[in-house]
Amino acid sequence: MKEQQKIQHLYFRACFGIDFNELEQQKDKNLKKVLKEVFEKNSKIKNIEIVEKPKVENRNNLTEQEKRLLRKGSRQKIKNLNIAWLKQMAEPEYALREKMTLFWHNHFACKTQIAYLAQKQNNLLRKHALGKFGDLLHEIAKDSAMLQFLNNQQNRKEKPNENFARELMELFTLGRGNYSEKDIKEAARAFTGWGFDFSGEYVFRERQHDFESKMFLGKTGNFNGNDIIDIILENPQTANFIVKKLYINLVNDKFDEAIVQELATFFRKTDYDIKALLEKIFSSDWFYEQKNIGTHIKSPIELLVHYQKFFGLDFEDDRSWLFIQKVLGQILLYPPNVAGWQEGKNWIDSSSLLFRMTLPDLIFGQIEVDFNSKDDGDADTEGLGKRAAKTLQAKVDWSKITKQFLVHPQEEIAEKLQVWLLSLKPTNILENTQSLSKEVFTKNIIRQLTASPEFQLC
Amino acid sequence: MKRREFLKQSALASVGTWLIPSFLKAFDGQNTNFEGKRLIIIQLSGGNDGLNTVIPFENDIYYNARPRLAIPKDSVLKLNTEQGFHPAMSKMKQLYDEGLLCIFNSVGYPNPDRSHFRSMDIWHTASDSQEYLSTGWIGRFLDTNCEKNCKAFSAIELDDTLSLAMKGEKVKGLAMQNPEKFYKMAKNKKINANISHHHIHENVEYLYKTLTETVSSAEYIYEKNKIQKTNLEYPQNEFGQRLKTISQMIKSNLDIEIYYASLSGFDTHVNQLNTQERLLGMYSEAVYSLVMDLKQSGHLDNTLILTFSEFGRRVAQNASLGTDHGTSNNLFIIGNSLTKKGFYNQAPKLNLLDEGDLKYEIDFRNIYATILKKQLHTSQQSILGKNFEELYFL
């Protein structure tokens, strides 16, 4: 395999693809050096700070009308957060960190109606995206949006609520079958009194906490929530569970048991160092094997980031971004439930595939969209995925795109574009339009390549 | 020129021809006439207020809990001595009077979830409240049936996007607004199955398989679907037209077992009365036309219609002339050969609430299990995972 293809593969999986010029510059470089650069140059932190901290107030004193206005304002702010994040993913200096923030958003899937809390959680995920998994887990367990979403605010000594404890084990760490119902009950007792106040900050309500002895995963003691998390982190199953999910997401949805085992052992030995784990994955030979190239079905968000990144695409009306997310089944900050989005083949059915393959005609052309998103029935999110205009035509600077190819003869351009945009060679016959200007020709080929089934993969 | 040839020669496509491996050769439209049984599923999205749909007009608790929202006894369309329909549902009352309707009260599931998405997921996947499944119950029905009849278009959703209920592991249903639009969209994707292909990844193969199925299904449905005359008036709104499309496809004898359509807007937290009246009227009129249409053409004998919503609403009204998310709800089954007609069970017990919410008495999966066995002739085990007792209504 050519070094260039390996570099492209690395950028597809670790980031959100690579610019054409950069690929041209990097293609003769040593892979190890490129990998080092990815971790140095593409993992900067930029917090999203567009929602101000709300005034401290007791919402119970508000009238229905005031509450409704507040909710409406908050919904708009969450949409703004969605767009701001989507755009930040396309910026190269943050790409690796944002890719992992997206991974953790799907892992610790959470929804909130309070925009400030959504922003706060998002920045928390970003902060630890490449750090220690243990730190991330400890902080997410004290995160207000999560405590609210999984009903821990209602978890009191007299009447424990098991929701958080259950999902902590089933979805966040151990996976089904590695704990008992009794373990859930005992862990729930340890998290009693963990909540948040009106300002959205974590509080420990001592009077609601159960200080008695608990028996959890074979250990006995006066455990609190922190102890429970530490016991979970000592369990080898936690590393297995996280590594397997990462492997499926970053390498191949058919996982290799031996490799997962080896990586899990490494993950535990490094005290759950996410960055070290990623470096190990991306520097291994098996990562670049043919069977792992071009097999990943892009999530709708990955697809949209690719459109931005490759073609500098943007819309007059931001709602177009939300409309496409809705139609394709993935709206940032609105995961379907605590289990997150079902990835891989689940993204593709007849209608989502047709829409993906028609999308280039809609955004690069002027065709009217005869396609609607489904109303999910929730009056609160009504309009979230409503189409903004009759067309989805985007703003694209074609001369800027074409400029990158001016040095190449026309007969090479199609080949160059394909090698840059796709991991696999498409089976379609590109329509030959040699007599056109370079700009029209380039546009034409891009429309054809992005409409291919192969563009849905990377 | 036949449409098939036209499709192959069409030069309108904006993109090139997709060459697909020959082993994925497109499904060829068969000319078999459908003889099996059908199921139509109608989803009322948003959580329809069941207590103002089937009204317990002799119950003081109902009137006390809803001083400004309760439907006055005088205007209730009485079905028996204690329950009756919302006044907008006169057409549904006709179906009831003709013995074509069975009403189930207090349908739900253990540990009810009050989130729209989650509760809808539970109804779609037929999971337990604490369980997350990635396939739907109809999707798993398609999977189970795949050995003898493996076609995506065995299940059609009248919409632009496909619901989780329709997604299986191996087979997923198809979503389309109507055959013409679907065909128009798919025909640009020219495919050519005449190349032999080298080895490809499973996911690439999956994409090409989906594409091929989509294009050939669109072609088959478009060719076989014939405009059928009807003297019945369907409401001009989108929901009415979707049900009309369904009746037309059934009358054209298309090889489709499941049809799915949704009507949304039932999340009535605010000013419920007008909204719900409009929606229930729309539902009632469209369903009546569909049932009569199928009856006149002799297709009702083989067709069953299920109507559900993800949850009911709380018993008491809220401060905004609306109702908030609740738990169990009523559910309708319509068919020509019901063994149980009218009410399946007693009215909900408003004196035995769980923190202001109705307690469920029938798990919806008992109803699914019965439909799977009696209407779709499939064992429930592989679809529902465990055994739910069948109920006696079919």
C-alpha cells in the first residue's frame, strides 16, 4: 500500500479527513512523523463558550409563560451550540480532539433542555477527550446535565433512584452481564445525595446520602459514589468494554478479539490513558491493513464535517445543517437515548442512502428538495429539523477549490480528486466531460464522486 | 417502450452509472398476486390523550381532574354505559357500530418512560423499559421471514424517513411518500449489474445491496401500482393521502405485508382542546375511508389495522389548558373478523392511580404477540425474545 493511502486513512479515522494540499505535501513523508504531527497539531483545545451562565434563580417561582419563554430561548441556544460544534470539527487544529469529543458524546449520551448545561458538559468531554478515562468518568458522574438526565437529582436515601447506577455499569463501563441487580441497588445507594443546585453546579446533599455499609462487586465498605467508580475502574472488564467500542469506531466494526485484549491490557497499565491508546492503535501495522481501509460507514455528522472540510461548504441559513442532521438521523446534542446512536450499518436504509446520494445534487445544484424530516411528536423540539428553504443550495467557492488543481493536466484531475476524497475506488463510470473548463470539470467530478456509495465510507 | 427499458436507457441521470457486482443482481419484478395477510400500523405521535379520546363519561374523578378540559357528557358519542368517543370521531363510532373495531383500555408496559423518544423506542423495538435494542419488531419480523421471502419492500412506511420499528438486522423496510415520488428519486441512480467484481468489503457490499434493492423496489412498486377508482373521499391532508396511497397499493395487489403511517401533533401541553379535536377528526375520517375502501374491494378480510401512541397523558389537566406526559393509553384494532368486538376490557381505573398516572393492565407486547401469530403467522419467539401470552381478539 502506498504511504499516501495510509496517511489518508489515518486522517480519516483520527481526524475528519485531510485537505488536498496537505495530502500532496505529506504524501512522501514518513508515516511515524505524520502521526506525531497529528497529535501535536490537531489536538488543541478550544472551549465552546457562546451560552452565558444563567442568573441564579429558583425556577419554581416562575409563571408558566415565563418558563415557556425560557425553554424556547434555551432551545435556540442549543441549536446554536450544535452549529458551533459542527463547524469547529472542520477546523484542522482541533480535529483529533473534536473527533474524540464526538465519540464521548455518543458514549456518555445525554440530552438536556438547559443550553448552559449542554455547553458545560460538552466542554468537559472536550477537556478529557484525550486524557485519562478515569478522570472523565469521575467528572461526568458529577456533571449536572448527566445527573439530571439520569434522575440522580431524585436519588435519595429514603427512596433510591437506580437509573444513574444502572447506566453507569451497563452503558458507560462494564457492559451487560458483568454485575448483578444487587450491585445496581448498592451502587445507587452510594450515589444518593449527588445532585446540582439552581446555578447548575454539583452539590452533595449530605442529608440525602446513605452513609451505611454497601456491598458492591464483592467488596464491602461505607462506599460513596467515588469509591464505586474506583472499584469499577479496577475491574478489567471496564477497559475491555471501552477499548472494544473504540476499536469498532476507529478501526473496523468487525473487531479482532486478540487485538482488543492486548489493547485493553495496555489501557489498564497506562491508567486509562486515552491518548496513549490512540497512539498505539494508529501506529500499529494492523491498523493500515487493507481490510480496515474504507470500511467505516460515516455517521451523518462525519459526512457533514467532510463536506465542510473538503469544499468549505456553508449555508445561508444555519437551519439547513440541522435539517440534514435530522433527515439522516443524528442531531448533535440530541442523542435518541442514553445508549447513544446505533452506528455502522444502522445509518443506512433505502431512504437515508437515497438522500445521501442525492445530497450533492441538492447542495451543489439548485434542485428543489422534495423531502421532509419526520415529526418526532415532541412539541418541545418541533421545528428542530424543519427545512429552512425550498433548496439546500450551499455557498461553495469553486474557484478556490479549482485553484488547487490548476497545475495538473485535466486528465489527471479526476484521478487526483478520487484519491483525495475516497478510500476505495468507486465502481461508477465517471462521465467524460473533457471539453469543459477546468472549473466546470472539477465541479462535475466532485458531484459524481460525492454521490457515490463509496463517499459514504472512509 | 416498457418502463424497465426506459429506466435502463434513461440519460437524465446527473451522475454516472453504478456498476454493481453481478451477485447483487437487481430483484426482478414478479407478477405474483399477493394472497397473504396484511397489517397496517398507524402511529399517533406525541402521546395522544386517551382519556379525551375514549371518554369515561360517568366518572366524577375524570371531570374533577379536568375542570376545563373534560369533554361534556352531552357531547360524548356514547359506545356503552360508561365510555364513549370524542365528538370528532363519529366515523370511528360507525366502525364500532359495525363490529369492525376493538378498543383496548390501559395498554402500556412496566416502568413506563415519559420521554417521547424513549417510549416510542420501546414501542418500536418491543423492548423492556431498561433495555436498548437496535432493531424494531417489524424489522425482526422481516428478518425471520427472510428465509422464504427476503424483500425490503415487504414493509413500507409512508414517509420520507424510516422508523426504527421497520429496521431489522438483515432486512430493513422501505420509506416512501408515494410510488411516483419514490420512483422519480430512485430512477436517477442508474445501476448496471453486468460486471463481475473483485472482492469487496462487507459494508461496501451492504451499501450496493441497499441501493440495488431500493432502485428495483421503486421500479416494481411504480409499475405494479395502478390507479384504482374509489368513490370514497379521503381527507385532502397529508395523512389522508397516505392512507389513500395504502389502499391503492393494497388494491393493486402489491406484494407488501406491512404498511406504516404516522400522524403527529398530539403533544398537547398547551391549549389541547382545538388541537386534539382537529387531529382526532382527521384520524377518524381518513381511517373510515380506508376501511370502507378495503371493505368494498374485498380486501378488508385479509387486513388488520393497529393504532397506537407512545403514551397517554396525565389524568389531571395542567395550568396551560393542556395535559402532560402520562403512561398507559388506549389502543385500537380494526378488522373484519374480530373475535372480540367493542371493548376488550374495562375502562381505566381512575381511583387506582400511580402518582397521578394510569396503571397499565395490558402489556402492548401481548397484543404484538397475538398479531404476529394470528395475522402474520409467525412465531413470536424470534421477534419478541420471550413468550408473551396471546390475547383473544383475532
